[in-house]
Amino acid sequence: MSAAKEGESNLVIFAALAANLGIAVAKFVAAAITGSSSMLTEGFHSVVDSFNQVLLLYGQHRGKRPPDAAYPFGYGRELYFWSFVVAILIFGVGAGVSVYEGWVHLEEPEPLRDPLVNYIVLGVAFALEGTSWVLAMRGFAADNRGRGWWQAVRRSKDPAGFIVLFEDSAALAGLIVAGVGVWLSHYLQDPRIDGIASIVIGGILGVVAALLAREAKGLLIGEGADPAIVARVRAIVDGRPEITCVNHVRTIHTAPQSIFVAISADFVDTLTMGEAETSIETIETDLKKAEPMLSSIYIRPEKRENAADLPETGKA
């Protein structure tokens, strides 16, 4: 990842972290004053989000370590591991606590109190979360121009960007639900509605956690590069006169901005060993010049009839 791109990513995460820490304190104070279950749930939500952003920063830091004998392709995929942990925390802690608090409030509803403090905190929280969301959306949109929103998430290899975006989106939705729950509880004089709002917030977090876990799982297992990059690699190799056929191009992301590529190609039979070595070195130079993210390139001379093809499957 370039220094500028990494700086932008860290700025988005730090902005979200600062906003969530301040909001969490305000929500817990408001919950203590008013007895609102949905506000208490939102407080836990902000704490979980803050911890998640710390884990993302930690994952980015650990992923920058250089390759060594134990991990010859580097530590970049450690970020994918911590992204998966974040998804589990959102589901287990965020969604779990929200549903539990809502259920307790339904069983033993607390007396209604003046909701003014809740509205003030929700308004400030919405402004701060909204600012963080705009920063995350701008960064994500800039990296994925020309793609639809969902397609961009599916194709993204940098989980830090879309995790913050998902968390902020869930936070804004949760604030709206909490506000509606507080208002309806007082308007209808039924404190149980506040508990229902807490359960709804838990449901939102559960859906977001499931989506994030799905994306993080694919990255952790080992997703291939963008099809456009694969096509570019194939075209460069296929354009060499000494190559009669490109059997396959297989890639895997070893980090958000680092790709390992293995190429099987059928060379002309009259090529000597020395000529083949020179050709492979030239191809590697051309590939790295055309696509800087190719950190490791392996080219295997192989006859077409001996090359094994992979089945075409979608992302599971």
C-alpha cells in the first residue's frame, strides 16, 4: 500500500475511533440518566466499534512487516485475520448485548424519564458518525470509481475501508432506530418499545456482522486478483512471440496492495534454456512495470496438454 493511500486509510480509522470514543461516553451517561435501553445498547455499540478500529490499526501495523524465512510472502494477510475477528466481535458482542438488553427491558421495563438528554446525545452522535461516514464513503468511492457499491465491496481487497464504512452505516441506522424508539416510548407511554428498538439495533448489527464475515472469510482463504489485472497479465505474456499459449494465470492477494501470480505458459519448442531464462526475466520486468502490485511472479514453462484448468466458480 502506498504511503498516501495508507495515510488516508489511517485517517478514516482514526476519525471513526475518535468519534466513537466520545459518543460512547455520552451514550452511557444519557442511559444512566434516562434509563433508556436503546441508549445503553448504542453505548455498547460505540465501545465495540472503537475496539474494532483499534484492531484494524493493529492489523495494518502487523501487516507491514517485511517477509522472512517463516513467512516468505510477508505478513499482509494478518489484516484479513483481524478483519474476521472484527466481524465476530460485532456479532457476538455488539449484536448479542443489544438483543439481551432489549429482552431484559421488555421483561422489566423501566419507568419513563425526560428524554431530552437522549435527543441531545443522539443528535451530536449523528453529526459525529455522519462526518466519519462521509470520510469513509469518499475514500471508498475514490478507490472504486466506475463500480457499483455492492460490486466494489465484493471486489475490494482492503477490508479496513469497507469495514469502517459498514460500521458507520450500521451506527447511523442504529441512532435512527434508537431515536424513534425513545420518541415512541414517550408518545405511546410504553417503555417496552425502547426495548424493541434495542433488539432491532441488535438485528442490524447481526446482518452487518454476517456480511463482513463473508467478505473477510474470502480474503482470509485467499481471493484472486481483480479480473482486469488477470486479463492484463495474460495479455502481456500472450503478446510475447516465444509464447505459443498462456495456459493459466493464477493469483492470490498476500496483502491489499500485494499480489502473488503464478503463470503457466507453453514456450516454443525451439527455445534454448538460456533463451527461456532471458525471456522469463523480460516478462517479469514488463509485468511489474505494468502492474506494481505484483510482488511475486512465478512463470512455469508447461505444454498446453499438460496444464490443468480450474473450474469456474463464484465467490462463496
